[in-house]
Amino acid sequence: MRSRPFSDSLHSSRSSAAGRTDLSRRQDVRLHDLRHGFATALLQAGVNVKIVSEALGHARSSFTMDVYQHVLPGMGDQVARAIEDAFAATSAATRPSE
């Protein structure tokens, strides 16, 4: 039995999966687009970048952040608030009681 080339079997798999979704009408959606959408949705949902990096098969989470940092423009603000909260909690805990 002769096997089909990888690209044909991938297209067939994608076509059958697309038939069950609205993607069936979108011929311009590539596997890469679905992968990027998956990673973007996970990061926006607050999943740790290390977990997303592992799911994507990236060797380093820094690579994942380099690729997807544009997706999360508010991430710097979140980090700043977390640092402020941590300092506030530390100074409140070390402040002598009156």
C-alpha cells in the first residue's frame, strides 16, 4: 500500500476538521494560523508562558515571549501592579504596630 505525502494527509485532516467548524468556508486559514490563535488564546487567558511554550514545542520560553509579546500589551502593567502589591504587603508586614 502506498502512503500519501505528508502535505496531502495534513490537508485531508485539516479539511475534515474544518468541516465541523466555520473554518470550512475559509480557505485562507492555515495550520500555522490555528497554532498562533491557540497560543494567543492561552496567553490572554493568563496561562503561564512556560506552559504555552511547552505546548508549542519551543525550546525556550523567551522565544515564545519574543513572538507573542505584541499580543499582550498590558502585560507590563500587570507586572508593575504585582510588584507594587508585593512591596505594599512587605512594608505593611514589617511596619511596627502603633
